[in-house]
Amino acid sequence: MTQQQPKPSSIDWLTLVIYFVFVTAGLLCIYASVYKETHPDIFDTSQNYGRQLVWIGISVFIGLLILLVDEKFFYAFAYPIYGLTIIMLIAVLALGTTVKGSSSWIEIGGFRMQPAEFAKFGTALAIAKFLSGYNVKFTDKKIQYVSAFLILLPMAIILMQNETGSALVFASLIFVLYREGLPGYFLFIGFMVAVFGVLALLVPNIYLVIAIAILAGMFMIMIRRNRQNVLIVIGAGLLMMVFVSSVDYAFENILQPHQRSRINVLLGKEVDLKGAGYNVQQSKIAIGSGGLMGKGFLEGTQNKFRFVPEQSTDFIFCTIGEEYGFIGSVTFIILYMLLLWRILYLAERQRYKFNRIYGYAVAGILFFHFAINIGMTLGLLPVIGIPLPFFSYGGSALLSFTILLFIFIRLDSNRLNELRGAFE
Amino acid sequence: MDNQIKRYILFGIFCAVAIIYIIRLAVLQLMDDTYLRSAQQNVLQEQTIYPARGLVYDRNGELLVYNDAIYDLIVIPEQVKNLDTSEFCRVLGITKEGFLQRFEKIKRGVGYAPYRPSVFEKQLTIPTYAAFQEKLYDFQGFYVEVRTDRKYRHSNAAHIMGYIGEVTDREIEKSEGYYRMGDFIGISGVERAYEEVLRGKKGVRYILVDSKNRTQGRYKDGQFDTPAVAGQNITLSIDQKLQALGEQLMMNKVGSIVAIEPGSGELLALVSSPTYDPNLFIGRERGNNYMRLLKDPSKPLFNRPLAAPYPPGSIFKVIMALVGQQEKVLYPSTSYGCAGGYHMGGLTVGCHPHPAPLPLRGAVAVSCNAYFCNVYRTVIDNNAYPNAEAAYKKWYDHISSFGIGKKLGVDIFGEGKGFLPPSTYYDKVYGRYRWKASTTISLAIGQGELGITPLQMANATAIVANKGYYVTPHIVKTINGKPNPNPEYQNKHHTTVDTAYFDVVIDGMQDVIERGTGRIAAIPGIVICGKTGTAQNPHGKDHSVFFAFAPRDNPKIAIAVLVENSGFGATWAAPIASLMIEQYLTGKHDTRTYLLDRMLKANLIHKNDSTATQTVQY
């Protein structure tokens, strides 16, 4: 078989453009969040932004390499890659360097990296390969157990490294399982209850009722409007509204005051200046002070003067919120949604099951990072330290997200060749 | 379910989360501006620039009050690192327990935050400050803030100066944002009355700080900063030398001296005895000293000349003489006999032996009780009025126009009204229309219910000196070189008695000094007009009272002296007044050493304790 190089026209340029926009914007945000008048040079590798620039270079280079690799490689080497990342994870447990209480780092030639980041695409590849196997049906109990094992193994090791956030990310592969046959209500009900339960304590109920109504409306548009479906959507919406209203009641009347207080601090409603409440409070102040238009590049005082801890890594969204305001934040969210939609769209048009499953895994992982990270920054979710893909400072994360995404771009770029091959 | 549909369901979930986040963003960024304000509070540190408080001079330009730097030790708890506690305690001169206590106290304070500066120790002594300054680098998280406190160059005039202290919560509230916790404010005397003049205007500097409270530069290059404006300097009308002499003369005596420049109403001296050192009210011991002075049975904090009412005694006869003439019931030639006192029915007001009968001038000179009882009777029983009540009301108005029975409006706090009984007072005691001249006869000689403050006595003296008017007595002559802006301190208040009636009374007062009861006050070469008084005191020995003005033509000083429980006016009050007049007019007070010595050595309160000093020196 001849090496099949992707033609420029067969690469999904929209995905690629969003990737570059994100990486560039991320670099500017990191620059803004650690900016000092004394170190204005963006190429200064003694600073986070300088190092991030180097990592962007490395990531783009490896991304290009991936585009040149034979697409069969990923299918063929899915299990070895998975195995390698598992070995690295175990190695970290033994040899790892502890950074900020998490022992998930490994030093290789002066570079520190987090194998947990690479385990994400390793696991995505393995699960795609496993479920795309000939005659594999997800309804099979054995298949379900093996799938669960493939996901839970890296998760467990990472949990042992004290990296709760990274471990949770693997839960996002439930989206893949759902696509491949896991009953949908599992996913849906659990997710909705969790999200709206938390929101009910934070946001005035009226907003939630509106949100539920909008959501129900969207389903109405998307689903086939037969009588049964319409009734399900309306019923679910109403149930959700009742649930949202009852959470507040339960919270105020059933819990003891000190229990309420703890939850409030966790939710950022009560300010606990010494603990995690400080981060969230400062994060909300930074974002809230951005207003509609934002303060402008390098004008964010909360960022510049280090009020938000972990500004360039987990709380990078504060910089967007403060310097680019509501418009910038919403633009970012819409762009992110566009990327996710594009990945799902591309996944569904794949001829190979492997490609499709991998695409869903990519979308799931990216969404999970987005939801947890922004939710935390906005004070809607507890502080769980996971990076915002393509934005947060950190070489391992950037490189692993790049590889994750570019493997999918490579797989997708072969779609036309497949067709051509089929008809030639 | 169709697998294609799942894509939409998944994406629906993604979008639901995205929409929730957008709503949240809208709440944070568009609907709630508390975050914007919090952000400003985060980074903008408003630093107060304290202005220098205005200086205070005496009428001759001698500096009385200035500012002195004080050093507060400030701590930012979060920044305290690697502290050698024992060394720190040694330098500061505190114990380990004291160290921990201070930290506990700071933590319990209002608005405490580990990243905010808190006062660790107030007002370090200069040696401690010096020692500390050398070691500052070893004590991370601590620094010294410089503020100013008052310093009084002389240890007198405490009641005039007043003092400053930290503002109370109520004052902070009342000031609508001017004062902050720990600011100084004038609490009494000139410091309080002229607080707004003296304090100046605080400046503000906006500093950008980072999360560790480290300075990151000026906010917008300081375009919103305002500089501090120093307080205005004040020149008192007080003559420091005269004031000092007055306090010296009043040592070991209880009483007051008030000296006024008659033409301008400027107070030249205002002595309240016993007194205290104003420097007791600065520094770390302020609170303790205050408590001690407050508990002192001799009441050094009480501002007697302004607040304490006394029966004026014989000096009131001068006013009676004027009112009688104005009411046309008394003429310079009017004579009354004196058979050892005033007798009317069963009532007798005694008098001392003197030639009789006398005309008005002579009656003033010898201070004849019978004479002025007759004057009072003719005023109250005057047929021009339908009844005694109407006549008394007229009399009341006359007396009142001399500034008696009301607050004059002096510019420092603590002034009392004294007491001039209105007709309704007697209505209450005797019933309406059931009292007459004889019932209230003791008013004629300045006794009875009358209560007059030494300030009112001095003011009445100034009225006689001015022949019919006074300018409200005041203590601040100029503010920043310009005359006191209060128009009250320029206006002349005319009495109801015409100028023409004053000469004969003044003649009598001159006689008092030249051949009457006040001969001891005479100074060669200066024409003094005065009047002695011996105010009967129901609670003990009589008060020695004297008032005078000099020189007779174009008077420069009007003075009232009252020495409590010390006997005749001529014994103590008159010599003291005489020495004061001499000091003010000639700049000397030691020409009559025998008199000076006798006054200085006299101890009228500590009878068995010759070492006691009057000025409280803790």
C-alpha cells in the first residue's frame, strides 16, 4: 500500500483555523496574565508566555508530523500507545516529581511532563480500537466490562497521583459509550440532575426555568416531532423545573445551618477569604469587572496584579473575562461550541467506526475540560484544577490536546481517499 | 433510537452548559456591578496624606502649639516571616506574652485581614523608634508610620488650648466620611472650636497594589490624587506672658482671672485655677492622665472662668448705679443715709462703717450697701410702671443687656449662662404679684439668686470701660493673618444704658483705687478704675472679687479676678488684678516685690502643705 499523504483540500480547515485561533489567543492571555513592564518581550523563555510559545512551536511541529503519518498507524498502534501511557502513569507513581501536592509529574531531560495528559488520547485510541472491532456490539456484557476497564484503569492510577481533576476527565468517555449503545437516559438524567441541582443553589430560579424552557425548545426543533417525543420533552422539562424549585427548598429547610454554610462556601456564595473561596471570589471579581467590552489587552488590573491565583493555568478564563468582557467571553464560548459541533459532525461522516468513536472521544474530552474549567472559574462548580484546552499554560496539556485533535484531523482527512479508493 | 440523533442530543447537552455559562457571565459582567467595585477595591489603595495641623501663636506672635512627629508601628500579618521574636520583643521592650496579646488584639479588630496593615504599637518612643529603624530589615512585615501629634511649648493655658484625641465612632459618623478610625480631632478648647480651621484638608493618593499589597505604582499617573492642605495658623488674642503670670499668681488658689481688651473684646488672659499641663494630653499616657485629672477632687478640668457662676458681690453695685440713672430714679447728686445698713420693716442689710450720707460717686467708692438697696427699691417701686413685676422686667432687660444671665458667645466651648432670675422665678417662689423690691433686695448688692461667671464679670467691666458697649469676648484674633471671620467678634453690642451715665460711676471707681476699698491695687502713673467685691458664699468663706480697667482714658485692659473662699476683695483679688494690669501695660510685674511675693507664696487651699503646687504635674 502506498503512503497516502493528505491533500490540503482534504484537511478540515475550519477545525485547524479554530485550533490556531485558540492557541494564539491563549498565548496572549498567558502573556497578559503574567505581564510585567520589566519583561515585555513575548519571546522571553524565562517567562511562562515565552515557554508557552516554545511549546506551541513543538506542538504545531508534532501536529504536522501527525498529519504526515499513515492513518493506519493509529489504528494499528492504538493498543501499544495505550499501553505506553499506562506504563508512564505507573512510572510516575514510582519516580514522579511532586508539584503543588500532585505527584503526577515526570522529569525527562529537564522537561517536566504530565503523563496523565497523554493518557487521554491513549485511552481514546484504545477504546476506539476496541469498540470498532469486527462484530463487537456494545450490548454485549463482556464488551461493556472491557470498555469500563480500559477507562477505569488510567483513571484509578491518576487518582492515586492525587490528580482528581484529570481523573474525572476520563468520565467524559461515557459520551462515547452512549453513542455506541449505552442507554441514553443514564447519561442524560444524571447530567441534568447534577448541573441543575448545583445551579439551583447559585442562580435565581427564574433564570433556570428560562434555561430549561430554551433547552426544551431546542430539543423540539432537533427531534422528530411525533407525539411521544413531544410529550417526553415537555414532561422532562416540567419535571426539571419542579426539581430546580425543590432544591432550594430542601437546602433551606432540611440541611443544618453549618451544612448549608459549607456548601455555600464550596459554591462560592459565602466568601472564605483564606481557603478555596478566595480563588473563586477573585476569579469572579476579575470576570465581573470586565463588563460588556472588557478592559482591553494588558489593562486587566486583577490579572496583572496577581489577584487570581493560578491565573495563567487553571484560571486563564479570568483573563478573557476581564480584558475582553462579555463579548469576548461569549465569542470564546461560541467558538468552542463551533469546534465541538464540527468534531461531532466530522465524526458522524466517517466511514470507519474507529474514526467515529475516536471523534466522539475527542469531543467528549474537550467538552468536559471546558465545562469543568469554566464552571469553576465562574464559581458554579467546586474548584477542580483542570486546564482549559489550548489556552492554559502548560506544555504537556497543550501537546496532548494538540495530538488528540490532530490525530482526529488526520483520520478525517483520509475520508476522501477512502471514497476514492473504494471507487477506483 | 437512531444513532444519528445522539449527535444532536450530545450537542444539546454541550449547548445547555454553554448557555448556562453565558447567563452566568451576563449576571456577573452585565447585571452586577459589585464585582467592578470589588476589583477597584482590590487594586486601588487609597492612601491618606495627613495635613499638618495649624500652628497656634499668642497675640505677640509667640509660638504656643506646634506639631511633633509620632511613630506608630504597623504590621501586615501576612508578610511577617522568619521573625526573631525574642529580638523583636527586646527592641520593642515588650514581653513575649505582650507580643502574643497584641497579635490577638489585632486579629479581633474590626476589618482585620492578614494582608492589611494594622497598628501593632502606637506612638513608639524616640529611642525605641531609632532602635527599631536600624533593625527594620530583620523584621519583615513591620514598618513605622509617621503621624503628627500636638506639642505645647508652654505648660500653661491648658483650658484655652484644649487638646486633641482620637475620634469617637459618633464623630466619625457625624463627619460624613471625613474622619476615619484613629484620626485626631480637637476635643476641647481652641483645638475643638477651631477644629475645621486647624485640621486642614486631608489629601488622597491612589496607589495600585497587587494581591500581596505591594505597591505597583500610581493610579493613572496621579491625576485623581489630591494634595493635603495644611491647617491654617491661628493667632490667639491671649498674651502668653500675661497668661503665665496669671496662672502663677493663682497657684494654690481656686478661682479665675479673665482679662479683656475692652475695645475689641479680645481675651488677653483666661486663667482657671487649679489647672494642668496641656502636655499631659499628648502621647501614650493621654488616656491615663485624662482619667487621673477627671478623678482629681480639685477639678482641674473644670473651666471655671467660663462656666462657674458666683454671686458677684459689690461689683454689681456699679451696674445698679448705671441702671438707676437710666431709669431716672438716680442722679449723681442723689444721697442716701446709711445707719449701719439698710433697714426696711423687719429687713436689714448690713453695711460697714463709712461717712454718710454720700452722693452716688461716694457711694460707689465706699461700696455702701444701704445706698444701692435704696437705688434698687426706687427702680422696682418706680411709679412709671404699673407694678413691681413690670419694673422688675425692665430692670431685668437692663441687666441682661450687660451680658448677664446668658451665654455671651465666646469661641470656645464650655461657657455657662450664669443665672439672672426672671420675674417668673419669683412668681414661682412667692406667687404672682406677691413679691416686690424688699423681697428681692439682695439683688441690689449682687447677692441672692444671682450667678455671674467671671467671664461675664470681665465683660461687664469692659462695658463700663467702653461706656456702654461690648464686643463679644473671643480668643482667636486672626486666622492665617486675617481677622476672625465671625462678624460677632466685630459688632458692638450696646447696653440699654446711655453713655452719659457712665462718667460718674467711673469717677467712683477711680476713687475706689485712689482712696476707697481698692487702694492696694493702685499703680503709680496708671489711672485704674475698679471695684472690690466680697461675695457672700453660703457654702463657706466669702469669695474675694475684684474688677478693674485701666487706663481710665482709652482703656487697654479690663479684668475680673475671683479667688474662691479667701475673704475680702481687697486682700487677694485686687492685688492680683493690679499685678496683671501692670504686666500688661508696662511689661513688668516685679516693681512691687512685696505684693508679688505675698501673692505667689499664698497658699489658700493646701493649708498644711507648703510644698504643694497648683499646676497638676503627673
